[in-house]
Amino acid sequence: MTSSLTRAAPLVASLGAVCLAPAARAAGTIEIDEDRWVTIGAGIRAGFSYVDDGAPSGDDDGTSFSVQNLRLYVSGQAHEKVRFVFNTECESCVFGQDPNDPVGAAGDIDILDAIAQIELSPAFNLWIGRMLTPADRIEMNGPFYGLSWNQYTVPLLPSDQLGQAGLLGRDDGMTIWGTVGKFQYSLGLFDGVDGGPNQNDNLLYASRIAFNFLDMESNPAYYTSSTYFGQGGDILTFGLSFQSQSDGTGTAAEPGDFSATILDMLFEKPLAGGAAITIESEYKWFDAEVTPTAAADPSCFCLFDGNAYFVTAAYLLPGSGPVRYQPYVRFTKNEPNGAPDSDLTEVGVNFVLKGHDARLNLNYTSGDANLTGYPGPDRDALFFGVQIQI
């Protein structure tokens, strides 16, 4: 889940394509000399939820104010081709706050990204440190660049389990990435699950390739967005991501291999009067070799096994006023092996003030799908959120 300056400072790329040039260093910038600078920014997502039968009693409706993300962004350049990113997250603010998210996290300020970046050309770049593992679009979006507010209602990859394999999509490792024509790639090696079932220190392999059939998406590095609010041109991009790790799931006594293949698609078409149509979809195939014995063990690093998909459609209403309106609908279906299916429908509207840097969201969700991939409580919920980045 990416940040504003994680996107801004690395380069002026085609976020997805990558053109080298200082990207919107929009927050406070300290210029040291012609080649050296440091930029500081921040981002917050907060809101209010009303959940049917969501109170601790289980019989009353639940209400809650929450800070879902609170991030500090720091990035800089030490040389024309050498940069760094350092971002933090209020870990205790993330997850467990969303009415559709049963996972709870505890902690204070944590290191989100810590990346040494050697950026040689649009076609070849090397990052090493703690970063997003190459993955599907919603992982590469981060929460700040999604189309819908609740994009994490399908099962997530190991680095998003808030456990021994990373934090919020990040892991320690190395990624090479680049753009050749309309083709984009990112290939990485990471620690993956550390300890537990992985007693042989096997590495996690992570990759993503994407092809922009129409206009190039404009983002830094290998990150993505799920809407450009009609300002990105004609977009039709297909992405294929793959991750695998031997002994990447289960327990030390009952280890199992893990792999995931994910196909995602984004289509966006600007229309007359500033309107735009956006369609996003994704299909996930997860293979996690978790034995019944391992699944019954509380120490199990158990990953989702099965298939999942979602489809989102949005329409940015015509206009050019200070607030733009983007209603959308999203349907999620999770199909685990050996467990009941689950689904979730989200209907919402984005109130867009300044792209992804300032927007409000009002959404209604109904169903039992969540990011574990397994059924949760079947509830209706109403949520109002605010997103700000500088």
C-alpha cells in the first residue's frame, strides 16, 4: 500500500511506465544543491462507520470513529541516480478499524518503507531494503490510490498478514524494475515468512508484468492506481503477478509451499464534459499447502487456499467544479477450498477535491467477504471517510 511521496520522489516515470524526472515533490522540499534534496509529506485516512449488529454485544448496531492510516513520508536524492525513501505508518491505526476487516494490529509507529534506490534508466532500476513486494494492482495502489474505499476484501499475499512475512504489503528484499515501450516489469527476492514453517530460509519470489495497450499509466516505479479521474488518457492495462515460497505456509512441524497467480485489468475512458468511465477487475488463484494438523495449530502461518475475484465499475460525472462526484459499485467473491464461499457488495461515491490528495468517500457494504478470504460476519455497514495527502 503505497504512499504519496513513495510515489512522488522516486522519479518521474510513467507510474507504470516511468520517465525519469523529479516527480511532483509537492510537500516541503529542502534543496541541498542541484542534485541533492529531501522532501517531507504526510497522509491520513480517517472516518466513521455504522455497522448493523456490530456492537460488542452482537445485538446492537456498532458505531466507531477510526484512523485507518496515518503516514509520514520522507524521500530524498543523494546523487542524480541514487535516491531513498523512508515512510512510517501508525501500525495500531491500521486494520481492525474497518467493519469488514476482522484482523487487529497493535503497536505504535512502525517503519513502512526504507528503500535505497539506484535508478539507472527507464528500463533498469534496482531497489533494496523494505518495500512493496511486486504484486497485483490493489497491493501496488496502496489504500490512497484505490478506486473504492474497501478494496481489501479479497485474500491478501503473505506480506499483508501483519505477521512474520512483512507488514502492509512490505517485506525486506530487493526488486529490479523497469519499462520498455508499453511493457512494465518488476522482479523481486524477499525474506517472505521468516521462521515458523520456513526453517530452511527459502526466499520469496515476487513478480509483476503489465502491458499498457492504450496510453501509458503515469505513476512512479512499479506502483499503480485504480483511477486517474479521467486525467490519465485512454487506459487499458493488463497485469500478471506471481509469488511463491517453498515452506511459505503452515508450521515448523508441518510446512507447506505457497504460490499465488493474479490477473488484473484496468480500463478508463475519458468522456465529454470531464466525465470518465472506469472498470477494474482482478482474479486470484492461491495454492497454500496447509495440512489439517497445521491448520489446528495456533502457531500456524496459514495462508488462503482457493480463488477470489472482484469487479468495480465507476462513472465520474461531468463537470469542472471544486468537487467532482464519482459513484461506483464493487462486487467481491471469495471461494476458498474446503470452506464456504463469501461475497460483498459495496456501493459508494467519491467526492473528489484534488485527485488522490484530497477526497471524501461515502459507501455502503453488505456481505461477509473480507481480506482473510474466509467468511466473516454477514453484516450491512455504512461508512464515511476522509483522505488527505500533502
